[in-house]
Amino acid sequence: MVSKDQRRRQLAREKFERQQQRRSAAQQKTKRRNVIIASALAVVLAAGAAAYATAGLAGDDDRKSDQAAVDPAPTTAPDPCAGPAKGAPSKETWKKEPAMSVDTAASYTAKLATTCGEIRLKLDAAKAPHTVNSFAFLAGKHFFDHSRCHRLVDQNIHVLQCGDPTGTGAGSPGYALPDENLKDPRLKGGVYPAGTVAMANNYDGQHDRTRNSGGSQFFLVYQDSKLPPDYTPFGTVTGGMDVLKKIAAAGSKPDPKIGSTAPNATVVINEATVGTS
């Protein structure tokens, strides 16, 4: 015969076990949600063929962020930019990284003449010589000319991504670049400050084989953005932040072709040039 005290203890144990089961189920659900979000956010700055585009970029070092960064509600702001100049995007590729020709002691600048206005950059050849050398090489080959800036992320992180003549997020120059300058002191607290110019890549946040995977795609940070220090910073915006803000103000829309969000504005690089100052 079970006493009343024994019955109460049994009921209390069963209640505790049910609470533990619910708590465990909730934790598992949260973990699954974070994995899904991290995988979706990976494509935001993936730099090419999607072999490793499953966990490339997230909002913090734990690879957690909000799904809205990938699929926010579309806006209907008017296009603030002009039509692109006549010409077709480049289809040229190269089998290997170009030979080093930049002077790491020199001061390099770049100008992006876009349909939305001119954006000027200062390039850091001393800290990111391979990246700046490649950027200058590709600009000299007109690789960036007539290419569309295909990705705009305007929630959680704030970046405009350019440098892919295919406009799909999967294009590359045919070669990969080593990661550089990842310990730049400007990247404090896991934040890429407004005005940073950095390389997109295919790093998945876990496997070393996905390191050193930058190509031609780069992103311009128009507002402080919390990102892990995995993307080579190779320059700063010295002119045209108002242009970037104008593009951002026009909003973005989901684009299934790139698996992320594209700018509502017609952002095309009519011509990219690199020189010394």
C-alpha cells in the first residue's frame, strides 16, 4: 500500500522529470535554430563557389544572428541611382594569383565610379600586400568595370558587397588569396568599423581548409558591424560614405539567385581604377 507521503514524493519526481524533459527539448530547439540561422547567414559574404558557403559569416563569434539579416521585409524606396554606362561585365579569369608588383611602402588609392556616385578608397599595401596587389591587378584588367554590387545587408550588419562580374555571389577571378591583417587593431571588440573595406571569403568558421579563400569580392562597411575577424581588411573609405548611405536608405530585397538580399538601388561599378598618391 502506497502512503500519502510516498505518493506525493512520486508525483514530485514525475513533475521534476517532466520539467527537465521540457527544458532539454527547449535547449535542443534553440541549438537547431542557431544552426539554421548560421547556415543561412553564411552566404551573406561568401566569396564564390558555394563549396564551403555553409557557415561563412555570422553576427558574432558564436555564429548567432537574426534570420532578418538574410530575409528582411522588402522596401519600396525609389531607386536613387542612374542607369549604368554601356559595357558588359568581364568574363576573364586567371589560373593563379598575379605576381607581386605593389610597393608596400607606397600609398595606394582606388576610385569606384558607380551609378550612385563616386566612392574613394585608401588601400593598405603594407598590411595586406597580396590583397591590394590583386585588387590593383584586377582593376587594371577592367575586371570590376560594369559589375553590379549584388548584395546589401542592412540589418544586424551593414555592408555593401561588390566585385563579382557574374552578379550571383559565386564569381571569382579564378584564384584564391591568403588571409591577411586579421589582427588589425581597428577591429576592436569583434567590430568592423564604418568605412572598412574588406575581402569576402568562403571561411566556414570551423575548418582550416576554408581559410585563404578570398578572391575578387569585397565589401564596404557603411555602419559599425559586429563580425568575427575572419575577413581581410585592406583599406578604408575616404570619400563617398554619403553614397553608401544613399544606397542603404533605398533598402534591400530578397534575391534567390544570391541566397541573400540585393540592393533596391541599381549599384553598378562603371569603372574602377587604382593609383598612388
